[in-house]
Amino acid sequence: MAGNDLELLDGLIADQEKVFLARTGESQRIRQECADVLPGGVASNWQDAPPGAVWIDHGAGSHVFDVDGTDYVDMHGGFGVGIVGHAHPAVVAAVSDRVRKGTHFAQPTTDSVVVARDIITSGNTSSASIPIALTKLIERGEVTSGEPVLIIGFGAGLTYAAQVILAP
């Protein structure tokens, strides 16, 4: 790129940063307000990019809405776990059903047996074990076709992978 092109590009970036900052006042305020408890004023260093973080209020389908009311198409999708979109009715139903049954017992549950057997059978301790676990639930008749299913994988006592899908 020639020097003039770089200057033009720098000018375009500066102009767009001004537009962005003009419409994200609430995001900027929140970032300032929480800087004493969140290093850099954000929860993760990848969120700390110039000219500032976009604080999200909620999501619906393939869109997210920031605290300033701007509607964005969600191109991130939560690293892929949000493939069905935000607040998908099947996901809401499956999670709500699971939460009504309890969320953390600090005692054994039959769900941990499914995951443990999967790990022993497949040797897989990653989120890739989720489809294997679903297949086993279907084979045993514990899941009905078309039913929303929440499957959570565990490692070292911590939840590390979760997926809600409609059973085939």
C-alpha cells in the first residue's frame, strides 16, 4: 500500500471509531464502572479491543442487542454452541426442564454414568462425546425422536461442554 492509501485507511478507521463510540455510550459507561473489578473493564482479554467493548443485553435468534439498543447479527455464535440461535424455544424448553429437576447436587446423578460410560467406551473426553452420548440415550429408549435434549459433559468435576439438540 502506498503512503496515501495508508493515510486514507487510517482516516476511514478513525471516522468509523467515532461513529461507534457515539452510539455505544452505555457500553463505555459500564466498562468504566466495572474497571475496579474486571481487569481492563471486561471479562476476557479478547473483549478488550479498540475502540471499546460492546456490552450485550440479550439475544434472540441470530441477533444480539447491546445495552445501547443496537441490533447486531451474531456472527460469533458462542464459539459454535449457539448454532441454533439465542433463546431458541427447544433450547429454552430443555434447559428449563433440566433446571426444574435441579442444577447442582454435589452428589452422584445418573447423568454422570452416561458420560462416564461414554468416556470408557470411546476414550473421548471432549465435547465430541456429546453426540455419542445422545446415540446411547436413543438406543436405550431414554430419548424420543423430536424431543429437545440437553447433554452436558464433565471433566475434573467441572462442566466443560453442553449441547441442546432435537433428537433425530
